[in-house]
Amino acid sequence: MEPLLKVRQVCKQFPGVLALDHVDFDLAPGEVHALLGENGAGKSTLVKIITGAYRLDSGTISIDGKEVRFHGPVDSREAGIGVIYQEFSLVNTLSVAENIFLGDYPMRRGRIDWKAMNEAAAELLQRFAVNAHPEDILTSLGVATRQMVEILKVLNRKNLKILIMDEPTSSLTDTEARTLFGFIRKLREQGVSVIYISHRLDEIKQICDRVTVFRNGQKISTEPAHDLSVADIVTKMLGAELAEHYPPKSKATGAPGLQVEHLSGPGFEDVSFVARQGEVLGITGLVGAGKSELVETIFGARRHTGGTVMMGDVKVDPKSPRSAVANRIGLLPESRKEQGLVLGLSCAQNITLASLDKISRPFLALGEEMRLASEKFETLEVRPGDPQNAAVNLSGGNQQKVVLAKWLTRDCRVLLFDEPTRGIDVGAKFQIYAMIVQLAEAGNTVIVSSSEIEEICGICNRTLVMRNGRIVADLAGDELTKEDILAAISRGEK
Ligand SMILES: Nc1ncnc2c1ncn2[C@@H]1O[C@H](COP(=O)(O)OP(=O)(O)OP(=O)(O)O)[C@@H](O)[C@H]1O
Ligand SMILES: [Mg+2]
């Protein structure tokens, strides 16, 4: 069958990086095609070339056998290509309905037909089982819900022929992901082709027909998904077998490092626990259970409505992130783009941003800044490896590593990680796990909030399980297993 989309010998050079090196890629009508590869392999760049967001240096792109030249996203949109980007493209100050219909508002007698728009949005939200109201303002919604709105916005388009999804499920609950897969299947039946990018390799076999793997800007292979195991895919991605999944756990446990007593706030209630120095304490549960709200409140980024937080004998009132930082509490936030990085600054500047006290004595010691940044670049294998690059030019996963580096550089005694490996490729995850355990072994109190139950079991000494804003289990030792965690989540009580 003639491919719907045909990419031939496409090259794209960025200063110092050949992001795409003579790439060929075919998308068949009505197929779901996975695009996989390590952080920085070139996946998002290919997407941006296909949509016309970036110009290609050489090569051709054809749709239905005809060569196309898109000069921008508007052209590709007209040709029936829809994209859900890794970075949100929503307007936070507008409502859900306004975002879904952005640029294409239903009109009536020359005016925006608000009623029709809100009704159509309500229908979409309901069909997709998204827990939001058409008139909700985006800022009032959580990351997962915003991601669903982003998806609805594209699915709402009538001329959709090719749907490209760049890590769409990284902030969705399992239920939402399943709803999304159901929708993708329906689209496929209607003849829409899908390009699907994800670092959650277990999803690939559930939803994809074929798999293309990229490494260092080159296409390595295209194969039917049912011929491949997850291990095969990993080997192709890395060019070698993955040696280890998890480092040995922390063996140090000391005095209480953080005591949370009867803490309540929006999204969670009456939470009490003690986290010890030297241990990695997990907080798990489904997306939406209140984990992020809890850690953000401990950090002072949200207001608590009751309870206390202590560090040893000292009462720390989580009033603001500034006071948390003064108390040497650090948070790696869930939505890194908004909370973690200044995109216009260099990576080195981003990394030292939260520890200027270390490098200014009293003048900014630029050599020290570079030294700190280079050290972290090496351990976390950030690519490209020059800390002087602007953060905006890094691939999604490498940006995550820079945010992580920023918090690792700061002298914190209590470190809160919220979904630390989201968007990180399988190879680099190990480095991050190793650093988390190292931080604990050095005597810090480390709390990891994650909905990836496997990683909780892999690195934590103990985990709390949350459901509907409450702690429903505290598991350690033999009880720290996937089965016990799932049982606690579904039982929903102590
Ligand atoms: N605008 C840009 N300017 C300079 N370099 C860029 C730019 N965009 C991407 N790159 C570089 O091109 C390479 C490929 O990046 P790309 O974003 O395509 O990776 P990716 O496969 O999507 O990775 P991830 O899984 O981390 O999202 C990387 O080395 C990246 O740093
Ligand atoms: Mg990407």
C-alpha cells in the first residue's frame, strides 16, 4: 500500500548537533506507528519537521504521493495533521472550552457562539470522561486534566488525517490512558494514522502496529510491534543491552528528618508520617490521589489548612517556597516547564540558579558555575554535553535532567522529588535512581512521589500509599511489592 506520509532522506542540523541524519520514515494509512529512542535521539525534531515548525535542510516529505512544503504549523494543520506536543500549547488564562476551540470558535451572526461552544466542549469532555467543566479556567486544573484538554483540542478537528502524539500519556492516569487508547483505536478505524512517541515502553504493544527506533538522529529500524519484546526495543534504542534497572537500596537510616503531623490542604487531608534521614521514602498511588498536592504543600508552594511540618526539633511553617529553601528543603516539581526551568538561560545558569550563594563570593564565580554544571552534566549524561547551551534547545528529556541537576547542586537536607523520571529514557533512569539513593546515603531525607509503582519498589526503603487525598498504607520490607501497593490502592483503607 502507498504510504500516507513518506519522509525521505531528511536531514536537520542544529549548531553542533546533526539532529536528523538522512532519515526515511513511512506512515501507512490507518496505522499507529511508534517512534522510539533515547532522550535527544531526534523524535521531536522529526515531528516538528513534519508539521513545518522547523524547516528541513535536505530531503523530502510527501503526503498521498505528493511532495509537500509546509512553511509553518498552519499549513500542516490545513493538510490534516494534528499534533499533541510534549510541551503544552494551551493558554492558561482561558477556559477549557476556549482552549479546545482556540482559533476556530463557533460563530453565530458574526459573534462567538458561547453557548454552542460550551455545549460542544461539554459533550467532548463527557465522551472522554474528563473531569472538568467547559468554563473552568486552565490554571485551576491539574497537569493531567490539562493534558486531556490538549488532546481534546486536536481530536476536535474535523479534517484530521494524521495525528502525532509526543509523549501524551506521561501525565495521565491509567484510566485516562486507557480511554485515550480506546479513542486512538476508534480514530484508526476511521482511517486516521497516528505517530506515537512515548518512553513508557509497555504501552507500545498495547496500541501500536509498527515500531521505528531512532538513535543519534538516525533511523535504526522499522518493525511490526508484535515481533518485538520490550527488551528488544531497549537494546535497539541504546545500541546495547540494559545492564541494570535499579541500584542497591540505601542502607543508612538515621534520625527523623521530616515529621508531618495532621497536615491538610487542598487535595489531601490529615496526613501524618515521619521520613528518616538516610531513607528513600516513597509516596505512591494513582495520578490524582493527592501526591503532588502533598509535596507541593510541604514545600510551601500551596497553602496548608491545618497541621504542622517539623525538621527534627524545629517547626518549619511551610509558608512559601522561599522559606522552604531557607530551611534547606528542595522540590523537583511535576510540571518542570512551568516551575523548573528558565528556558532563555544557559543550562549552567539554570543549574546554579538555586545555589547562587555557593558561587557568589561576593562576585559570581563563573568558573565555579561551570564546574558544578559540568559535573552534573557528566553524571546525568545530559546531551549535548555543553552546559553553556541555552536550555530551550535541549530535548524534552534532557531538560528534565537539567532541572534535576539544579536541585542536586543545591545543599538541601530534605529533597522532594515529584515524578522524577517522567519523560526520561530507560537508559538514563538508572543514573537518576543511583543519584537519589546516593543522596539518601549521604544522610539526607529523600521523598519520592511517583505513580510508577515499579520504580517505587525499585528504589524506596519504605512507601506511603495515597488514595483520595489520604494515606491508606505504609509499606516496607517484604510488603514493599507491586501487589501490596495495588491491593492497598484498591482496598482504600488501612
Ligand atoms: N531548537 C534547537 N536548537 C538546537 N538544538 C536543538 C533544537 N531542538 C533540538 N535540538 C537538539 O537536537 C537533538 C534532538 O532533539 P529532539 O528534541 O528531537 O530529541 P527527542 O528524541 O525528542 O528527545 P526526548 O525523548 O528527550 O524528548 C538534541 O540533541 C537536541 O539538543
Ligand atoms: Mg522529544
